[in-house]
Amino acid sequence: MPPDARIPMLDADDARAAAARVGVPESMADLSVFKVLLRHEDLAARVNGLLHQLLWNGTLDARLRELVIMRIGWCQGSMYEWTQHWRVARMLEIPEDDLVAVRDWKASDRLSRADRAVLAATDETLGAGAISTATWAELEATVPDEKARIEVVIAIANWSMFAQLLRSLEVPLEEGVDPWPPDGAVPEPARTPVRSELEL
């Protein structure tokens, strides 16, 4: 049995009932993160709406989206995000070596110019809060669709939020899911949690 989150998860039946009341798909209600979020049904519905748009109705190439998500999961030390989207990305047939490459993407020769542009945009947003002029020019050159470029920005913001809420609420992986695939390597932020002044 996985450990519980800081806000206890709903059981499967209650999560599905809550999801049905606000139009969240049953498949989402079965995930640990929604078993927590569905304790705030209206918020869960709105979070799901953005996810649904980005995952199923988006313009951004799914490979680029998943590389962004994997990079965020790694940089922010979100075991849940890395693990869940490892599975999503593999279902999309993104090669394992390409996913592993996001850990140190600047040193990789596996990634395309577009891959590198979205990863640079991700790092800059995580580090400085915005995409630089030079990286935006790379996005314009490699992601020509204007809507897709907007989605790059929104995807970075959305999955950064998820990484933060997953860690802050200590949402556990679903039972039987192994963490940090494929090799169990753990990023530095996940090894050494930052202590707040309240803990000093």
C-alpha cells in the first residue's frame, strides 16, 4: 500500500463519484494526484480541463511536450511527474535514450534542434522566470505554429505547478509503480530537500 499524501487520498469509489459530479474522466480519478485534488472538486475540474486541452487537443507536438514535462520532473525532483510521464512518453514511442537525455540535454547528441529549443525554454523559465530573446528566436524557427509556441509556455507553467503540488502534497505513486525509471537515478533536488527557515 503506498503511503498517503499530506491531504489523505479519497478511496477509489469516492474519487470516481467526485469525478463524475464535476466531469473529470474516471481514468483520471484513478490516479493518486486526482484522488487528492478531488477533495476540492471544482478546482480538480478546472485543473483537468487544462490537462485535457494540453494532452488531447493541443497543437504542440507530443514529443516536445513530453520532453518539457520530463525535464521539469527531473529539475524539480518530482518523482511522480517523471514516473508518470515516462510511461506516457513510452506509449508515444519516444525512445528511452531520448528521455534519459533530458537529464543532461546540453551534452546529448540525440536531440533535435526543436527538442533543444523547448528544453532551453524550460530551463530558462525554471531558472529566470522567462524565455530569453535568443531562445524565443529558436522556438520561432523550430516550432513555427504560433499556437504551439503559446502551448510551450503554458506547458512549462502547468507542469511546473504540478511538480510543486505533487511534492508539497507528497502525492505517492500508485501501488505497484516503480519510481524513477528506467534506472532509478534520482536528481539532486530530490536527494537533498531544501529546509525552510521554520525548520532551522
